[in-house]
Amino acid sequence: MSTSENNDKGRIYHETYGCQMNVNDMEIVLSIMKNAGYVEVVKEPENAEVIFINTCAIRDNAEQKVWQRLNYFWFLKREWKTNVSVGRSQSLRPPKIVVLGCMAERLKDKILDADKMVDVVCGPDAYRDLPRLLEEVDYGQKGINTLLSLEETYADISPVRIPSNSVTAFVSIMRGCNNMCSFCIVPFTRGRERSRPVSSIVREVGELWKEGVKEVTLLGQNVNSYNDTSEAKEPGSNWRLSEGFSSVCKVKNMGLRFSDLLNRLSLEFPEMRFRFTSPHPKDFPDDLLFLMRDRYNICKNIHLPAQTGSTSVLERMRRGYTREAYMDLVRKIRDIVPDVGLSSDFICGFCGETEEEHADTLSLVRAVGYDMAYMFAYSMRERTHAHRNYIDDVPDSVKQRRLTELIDAFRESTGQFYDSQVGTVQLVLVEGPNKRAPETELIGRSDRGHKVSFLNVPLLHTVEADGMRNPEAGDYVEVRILKSTRASLSGEVLARTSLSMFYEKTFVSSGATAR
């Protein structure tokens, strides 16, 4: 739909920075705008009449990238006539520039005062207001709404998927965070925790299944703190925290928990895989771990953010646990879910961190062993507990040196988990061509989240009598792992199959029963 008749309200260009929640939020925004008559999305900002930039406020580096892009978008707006005359721009009028997300809430005054650079500033809980805010700009006003909500979950909105033909998708199940970790800005930019009704999540996942999606990642700032009080007449299965963990926020109304939601989804969609991110270690009660063990379509892949390996730093971070409690939880997880893959987050150079405390983090990384880790130098954020109470006293040079040491420690231990897969047969969800050899190879992910590449050759199906054909995106295939690069895997593809059939065969061969 590219005629001028359909462009009256303007074509949209969008960029997103930060976490998967921001990606899902952009999908919600596109749905709201489509319903308001903004029907076309373009791939280049030079062709757009409305430019969205969805921002992240977690670290200063992310904010600096946003400011750089805003300067370029401002140039497109400020020099619109010249840009059109020389062929740089094809927009029909000067673009409206819209800042969304966490940075919008945190720096709204600074953004709006930046030399008329931005037209609209809209926080994470106000996206329904975007069409009205854009109309205000037509009357010479700035559009701003950064109010946080105790209720908004966008449960009734069907997101416009990015990309539309993907076999994997993100589904937001809750918003906000109550943990108040001293380093984190999220509670101030995303607000308090609130969860979508189970029924609305089941409905959205059902729509995705009909569209051909084979794997869903459940999203939330604190995803396993999920608490649906909308429909529950009595509390869900288990309201205990992980053993040895505490929370600064007490739950007043107890509804259906994360394990209740996962239980229903895994039963209603037996041929769909489920992942989730980002959890807090305090919300892994035993019943959730047993459910992950028993359901073949809940991926054995847990993100377990440690942030540091030092108990004294954990206390300053207000994480609600000790090093020992975290290690006990790791042991319990691996006892209950033996082949689980673990990933984590780490911060180097938090306020007051000593060399001994840093050494504790290095030893934790080596002791646990992670498949993946996200590691960053500490970046103090305004309005946080640390900003009000601590001094950012670790020099940048020391932070960077410690970050390098942490990355080295991670790389020392992670390879063994990839190497251990060599010789095994893994179920892989095909995602598409391998970018390194798009003509001859396909790539996908195993249950544990490892990237697996293999030759694109015709295959029989283990059950269906549909003859030989090449695997396609969305197919499940059996792959015997032959090689590990300690960051990815490759192997020999054996057959096309289904999720349930693969695990039924696996359980039968091991003498167990598929559930």
C-alpha cells in the first residue's frame, strides 16, 4: 500500500534499542498505529513521515547511540527541503520524530528541550495515546505522555510481528519490576509489576500457532514473578521463593504463578517450544523446576542473573541473596534438570568493588560454568538507590580491565558445554539459511539454545509419508552433532520430525515416559 492516498497519515520507520521487551513493545506500537490508519512501514528513515526510536536506559552507552541517531533524524527534519531536492529524502513532508521507551520516561525534559529535535515523547505505558500525541504536533504542540500505570499490560492488542514471517516470536506476559536492585533504573522507567491474564496469553499464543510460529519466548522484566490475579479465585500452585532468597516487596494479592501459566501453555500447545526471559533467581520454586524437567516442550535453558559473585557486593546491590544461596540454587537446578543450559548477567566495577570482590565473581563464573553470559562495566543511572547512596568510585580503566578478566574467565569454562554435545543427537528448530553459507547450509537452535548448522539436503520425515524434501524454516530436524567451535555447533542432519515424536522416541529408548 504505497499510493499517496494511503500515505496521508504518514509512513512509519522504526528503530529499537535494548532488550527483547523493547522489540515486543515496538510490535505493540505498530499494531496501535495500524489501527489508527498508519498502514505502511518503510525500511529507510529518509522515506518516512513518522520516525519512531524505541530506547533503552539501562546503560549510558545505549543512550549515547540514541542521541547520535536523533541528531541524524533531526537533520532529516531540519533540512527536509534540501534533502528532498538533492534526492537524499523521499518523505512527503518533514518527519515527526517520536522517542519511545525507557529513555523517554527518564529524560523527557532533556529530550523535548533539545533544540526542537523531537516532536513526541511517549513512555512504555502510554503507547495507546500515540495517535493523539501525533495529532497535537499538527497543531504546533509537543506531544508528551510518560505516565506510568499500575494496570496497563496491552493484553487486548495483537502485536504486528517483526519480522512477520518468523518461526519464533516473543510474547510479553508481565510488565514492570518490584525488586528495586540498587543499580537498576527499570522500576523507575517501567513501573511496578503487573501481569496479563492467562487467557489473553493463551489466545495470543494460539494465534501465533495458526500463523506458523513454532517457538515462543515469554517475556517480562521479571518474567517468573508472574502473578495473574484477574481470574484466580484462589492462589496458584506455590508461592514460596527459591530457598535462601528474599524480596523487598511483599505480594499482597496472590494469583496464578508462572508455573501455572507454563503448565497450561505446554499442555495446550504440545508441538510448540517455550522459552522465557528474563527471570530473577528468587522465583524458581521447586514446582517450576520439576515442570521444566517433565515437559519436553519447555526448553532446558535458564537465564540465572548473578550480577556478581561477591556476597558483600550482592548486599550493596540489594539482590536478596548470598553467593552461597545462588550456588545452592545452581546445584538444585542441575540436580532436577540435568542437561540444563545456564546463562547469566554480570556487572563489573559496581560501587566500592574491591579486587577481592572482583575475584569472587571470577571464581563464581568458573565454578558454575555458563553456556552464555552478558557482561558489562557498571554505568551509574540517575534516580537509582546507588545514585542516591553510593559513589561510583571504581575508575573506568579498572572497570574495563576487570571486564576483560571476566570475559576471559567465561571463555575458559563455556567451551566444555558445547564440546559435551558432540556425538549426541539434538532436536533443532530450523530458522533459515546459515548466513555464512546460505546456498548450502541451514541453521537453527537446539533445546538448550545452541546454534546448530547443517547441510541443506532432502530428508524423509520420521512419521509423515510426504517423501523426500529439503527442510524449511519451522521444521524440526534431528541432527547428530559432529563439531563444536565452543560458540556454536555443526552436524549431520538425519531426518525431519516433530517435537513430540522426537521426545517420545528419546524417552522410549531411555526407558522413561514422555510427558
